[in-house]
Amino acid sequence: MAIAEVTVVPIGTADTSLSNYVADCQDVLAQEERVEYQLTPMGTIIEGELDDILVAIRKIQEVPFVNGANRVTTNIKIDDRRDKKASTEQKIKSVKDKVQD
């Protein structure tokens, strides 16, 4: 299973607020049955098989264009671990277990 962090940013919009674009991207992700996702303040985490994640990213890449943007920049980080099953919860737990109180 892979984990990706994605940030889709429309450029040249009439408003500095991006929350409407983010909400529309989240609506698209909600319809993707083969991935799990989590909104964060700076992007979205998507978990699933890599091919399914890439399909979902391609769909949310289009959202700003559909909503009038003429240019979009998308940043993607992918952690594709093949030696054992990974999840966001497992990754966070692993770090927390090592943090000294």
C-alpha cells in the first residue's frame, strides 16, 4: 500500500481563498472507493494502491480547471513501501512510540 501527500494549487484566481477548490477536491475524493484520504491544513493524504492513488490525483488535478483556473500546480510526495503494509496510523504510532516523554 502506498501513501501520498498531495497539494493542488490553482494559480491566477480572482480570490486568495482556496477553500472552495479544496472542498471540491474533497468531494471528488469522497467518490473514490479504492482510496482512503485525510485532509490536513497543508494538503491531503491519500492511501491505497499506487495506481488507484494516481487515478484519484489525476481527477483532483482537474478540479481547479473545471472551476475556472487557467493554471494549476500540483505537488505530490509518495511513500510506496513494499516490504510490509503501511498506513498513516502505523507511521505516526511508530514515531510516537520512539518519542521520549
